[in-house]
Amino acid sequence: MTDIRDAVATPAAKPGTPTLEVRDLHKTYAGIEVLKGVEFAIDKGQVKAVLGPSGSGKSTMLRLMALLEPADRGAILLNGKRIGAEDRGGRMHHYPERRLAVERRDIGMVFQRFNLFPHLNALENVALGLTSVQDVAREEAKERAYKMLSRVGLGDRDHHYPSELSGGQQQRVAIARALVLNPQVMLFDEPTSALDPELVGEVLDVMEQLADEGMTMIVVTHEVRFARRAADQVTLFDSGIIVEQAEPEEFFENPQHERTKQFLRHVH
Ligand code: ADP
Ligand code: MG
């Protein structure tokens, strides 16, 4: 069987081309426009924190970027190449599922709810994507999964089931599960929002370590401390558009837009 991966393989990025970019991204649910032409790009090795009020479209943007849902309009580009759909004379033509499945491999996603399989232990949860999606042999998959669990500080919890792990540990397993597939970019959707306060730090530590190691990351979060410490740029999302984007110090100390000032009064 020919590998569809070869047919749609992502070209090496030209210098200056963002790793992941969206242009004029639109999405409407039941007549309500949730994304109103979002423009957003991230370069290799960059970390971008995305802040914004609840309901402003942050999760929708990430789901569209991860090709979990089709956009109504606009483009998603990985290393400058359109993924998910193409524009044919002003009409979106969404790629078939088989092709999407391959394109999705380059984009890792971590959700607020970790959604681990309860009947599989930590190691099996992490290895599953390798054996089922990437056809990696069982033994190799387990080895790679174990390495990734160790990287998130859970090498000694490999045989624990999700019910035997804390929320913070489960979220770290979920991070390992995404990382083991070797994505080009990691998307995090409020990864610490479902955790008890005392468990937030261990997850943020793992994410900061990833950032230090050069991972390309988009992180939707309410954690201002994380945004200040780990992000290269902070973005404010509101009502389906990007309002402001700046380096953390500038964003927090000298916001340009009234909307940003107003938002920051609530989170500080
Ligand atoms: P955020 O992550 O910023 O809180 P979301 O992207 O989850 O915002 O949601 C933006 C808006 O879109 C909300 O009003 C939400 O109710 C609506 N929405 C999101 N997903 C769906 C869906 N699958 N069906 C209908 N409405 C949706
Ligand atoms: Mg959300």
C-alpha cells in the first residue's frame, strides 16, 4: 500500500514562512458568526499565549486549526501549504477524511478535559496513537511512549490507570500522548482550567519545559503568569477577532486597545 503521507507530505518551510497560519478564518454556528476573519500565525519555536473572554471563539479557532472541524471560509496553512481545504473559485472544497487524517498528524492538541481511555494504562494511552494511527510496531510504540512519559515526569506511573492518577498527572499523560506523535505544533486549549489549583503548577512546568526546548506552541489560557514567563507573544481574542497582539511585557504593561485594558482589569 502506498503511504498517503508521501502524497501529501508537508514541504520543508521556506525561511520566514510561519509554521502554522490562518488567514481570514470564518465560522458560523446556527446563524451566529463566531469567527469573523481571524488572522493568526506562529513561527517555528515560537510560543503564543491566547487570552480572551469566554465565548469569544478561542476554542473554535483551535479546533479549526487542528482540522477537527471545517472552516466556512479562509485558509489554514502549515509551512505555507494549505491544509484542510482549498478554495475553488471562492468555494471551500474540504479535503476527504483520509487526507485530513494525515494532515492532522502534524498538529497536536491538548484539551481542557484530558479524555484518556479509562481501560488503558498511562503507557497504553500514550502508545495508542502510534500503533493505531501511525502503524508503529507495538514494542517500538511502547518504548517511545515510555520515553515521552518520562519526559513529562511520569516514568514511574506507566502502568497506572487514569483513575489512579491525579488530574495533573492525567493531563501530563494527555500532553505525552500528543507529543509522541511528533507534531510540528502543539495547541493547548485551557489545559489547566479543569484542575484543582494545587495541580496547575505541575502541568504549567511541563509546558514551560517544552517551550524552553523549542516546541512551537499556541496556548489558550487564563494563566497570566504562564503567559508572562513562557510566551513570546500574547494575543487578545474578543468576539471572534484578534484585538491585540504584543510581547508579554508590552501586552500587560502598555496595552494599546481599550478592550485589552478592560480585559486586564478583570484578570489581574
Ligand atoms: P471560547 O473558547 O473563547 O470560550 P468557543 O470557541 O468555545 O469560545 O465558543 C464561541 C461561541 O461559539 C460560543 O458562543 C459558543 O456557544 C459557540 N459554539 C462553539 N461551538 C459550537 C457548536 N459546536 N455549536 C454551536 N455553537 C457553538
Ligand atoms: Mg474555550
